[in-house]
Amino acid sequence: MVPPAEQNEPGYHTSRSTSRTVGPGVTYDFTTIQEAIDAAVDGDTIIVAAGTYTDDIWDSSLIGPERYRIKKSVTLLGAQAGNDPAGSKNRGGETILVRTNGLPYSLYASDITIDGFMFGSSDPNTGGRLIISDEADNAIIRNCIIQNAPDSWAGHGVYIYPGAENALIEYNTFYKTAWEAIASLQVSGAVISHNHIDTCGIKGDIHAIQMMGHAGSNNVIAYNHISGMTNSNAIQYWGGPGATISHNVIDGGNTMFDGIWLDTDDSTVSHNQISDTIYAGISVRGGCTGATVTYNELSGCGTGIETQVGATGASVNYNNIEGNSFGVRNNDPDILLDATHNWWGHPGGPRRPAGNSGQISGPKAADQVSENVLYHPWLNGANSVSNIALDQAATASATYLSYLATRAVDGDYNTSWIADGYPPQWIEIDLGKGSSVVGLRLLPDQTRAGLTTHVVMFSDDGGVVGDYTLTGVTEAKQWVEAWFDAPFRGVRTVRVTTEVLTLPHLSWVAWYEIEVYGWQ
């Protein structure tokens, strides 16, 4: 947040980019998107009116793939830019791009943003996949409806090529793609989040999201809704190590094979809700090392969680495993799987093997575990993880006018607490009673992107029980998240101290919202 007295100082933000408009008639700069791209320079914004654009983003004077490549760092804004379709197949007033030749749209420059379009009409084979090439680092595709991709080699929704770094695919709806909704090969830093994926891979036995190649690193698949898949998996991940797969809602509909299929190292699968798969809710494949499977909810699956022969170092903790045909199955007789601190559907723990008798003991209502699973101690009730900071008491080191600390815990992402000064500044939330804390989500209010450091202190009535430091580049209205492998227990207060806020322009400390996730 810029201090009020400084907003009009020399050097405050100015924009040098040019906006160009596309639409029918003389009131627009151009009648086709391709004409606008041809006239643009890097950094320009192209605003495209509602309507149907057939075989646009196409240069017929060129030969081969060059005809459908975007080779400038531009921002393309459709009529629905900024409007998340949230599963809708038509928001009304759409900017619709239709292909009659089955060919793709290819991003071939860095820093391209595509926001608010519909790719493909409601008719079959009218879409075209979006290719993020190895030259298209930092590509953003958001708030689009991507549907009816053709039954051809271009039948994906989005395909991220090897070498493309830091792609962001968010707040899109994918529907009836012939191949994967989103596929990638050997990429790093990709974030696939808040997408709705329905009835994709209709060519047959093709997954909703697939990341391939056992190379690259630090990819994130989070907050997606996936349903309508048949004889395939929701998320098939065999990309590079260090993946985070979290907060996805996966409805198998009793037609999906696995919810999450994991074959990589040192990755985390957490806070997913997975139901009604034919086989496993979560399958940890052989050769996978160091998988952390935690705080997931699994129900109605053939097996809640399975580990295959050769999966080493996996931990399965703090999950709700209830109502599955089988709870947890370890297929490796030489490995003891850590599956402690889970809820099995009954306070008496899981159904389990009774020695070497071949008999099963334990509550009949509980989910079952196989041999070679360490299941004790177990949870006596289901984890119910929620934002336990909402509407709680909050205090701060300083406050500007009426921008009170309670505004950061009111559930309104458009109101903020503003400190009356620069770092260091702190805000403290009283959770009301001792709580188990498993994660944080923080929504900054700051002038523009910059390096920040925030130290979080967890305390009970007697003193500090733990701390966590968040360091990285943050920007306004972009969530900062941290999720912990094991909960901080007995926490009464959470204090967030901003120690470093390095921006091009000085900024006071301010938060739109601070969410603390756990149970009480």
C-alpha cells in the first residue's frame, strides 16, 4: 500500500504500452486479431470485442507452423477478461476463436498473456490447442473457455513444450478436448490452478492433466475441479521432482481410474478431496521416493491410497480415509509404510490383519489396511480443516486511520489492514483457544511486486511453540501460501511480522486477508 502522501510523487507508476482494439466496424483499430498482432510491439495490449473470429491468429503469407505463431510479447484481452468461467461453457458476450482447419494457436515469445477468450464454439472440432513453446517463458492463460478441441494431433487444451518456464494456467474451463486438457513435457515452475476440467480426453483413455518426462522441477497443480473422466486419471504426474499437488477436488464418478497418479521424487500431495474412483484415490508408483501424502479426504474409491513396489520414503498422515472399498494398501512386502495419524472412519482405527491368521480385526465400519502398514496411533475423529482465523480478534503494531487489524480477518478480500508505517510491522490473530494449525494463506496489499520476508510466530498461552518464515517475491492480490507436513499444536495466537518489503517504491505494510487453516 502506497502511503497517501506519496501517491503523486515524481516517478510513480506510468505505463508506456499501447492498447489496440479489434472488432467489427470503423470504431476499432483493426478487424482481425492477426492485424493487431502484426502492428504491435512487445508490451502492447490488444483488446478484442465480443464476436466470432474464424481462423484468426493466422498469417496466410507464411508457410507451415509460422502461420499460427504469436511471436510478440503481447497481452490479448477478450470480452470476458478478468471473469472466471468457473465451469461455465458460455458466459454470454464471448470473444470466440474458431478453427476450421484443426490447427493450434502457438505462443512463441516470452511474457504473453491471454485472458477472457473462448477457444472453440459449442460445435465439435472447432477448437485448437494452445501451444506454449520453449520460447514462451512466463506465459499466462487465464479466464478462458477451451473446448471442443479437434480429434487430431492438435486435440489438447493446452500443451507446454520442453524448456518453457513458469507457465501459469489459471481460472479456465476445459471441456471436451480430444486429448489432455493440459499436458506438458519436462517443464519447470508451471502453475496449473483454479481450473474446471470436465469430460476431457474423449479420444479415449486420456488423462485430464498429464505432466511427463521425469525432468524439470517445482510444478504446482492446485485448486482444480476435475470430473467426467472415463477410463483415465484426473492427474497423471511423472514430471520433475518437487511437485505440489494440493486442494484439488476430483469426482471420479465411478468411471475414472485413479484420482492422482504420482511417479516423481520429493513431492507433496495434500488437501485434495477425491471420491468415487475405480482404482486408487492416490497411487504412489514404484520408484517414487519421498512422497508426502497428507490432509487429503478420500471416499468411495476402490483403494483410498496405495503404494506400489519400490515406492520408498512415503508418508501417509493426517488424511480422512473413509468409505472406500479398501483404505490403504502397501504392495511392497519389504517396506513398512508410515500411515499413522489418519482417520479411518471409526474411533477404533482401521480394519487390519490379525497376526498371521489371515483374519481381519478392527471395526467393521472402518476402512481396511494391508500388511506392512504402520497405522497406530490413529485419529479419533475426522480432520475438519477450515479457516480458523475468520472473524477472530486481531491486533497490530500500528494502524492507519480506520484500516483496522480486524479487516484482515473479515473474509472480505477487498478490505485491508494498513499499518501506519514501514517494516517492521506485525499483526496478531487470537484464535480463541488452543488449535492445530496446518497452513496459511495471506493476501498482500502492496504497491507492486517485490521481495518480502514475513516471520510467522505460533504461540500458546505460555510462549512460542513454533515459527515459519516466508521469503519471496509477492504482489498485491496474489496469494502467498504455506502448508506444513505436521501441524503446529496448541496454538492460541498467530503473529505475522513483515520484516522486509523491498519494492521499487516505498510501501507501508498491509494485508487484505490472513487465513489460518487448522482445527480446534
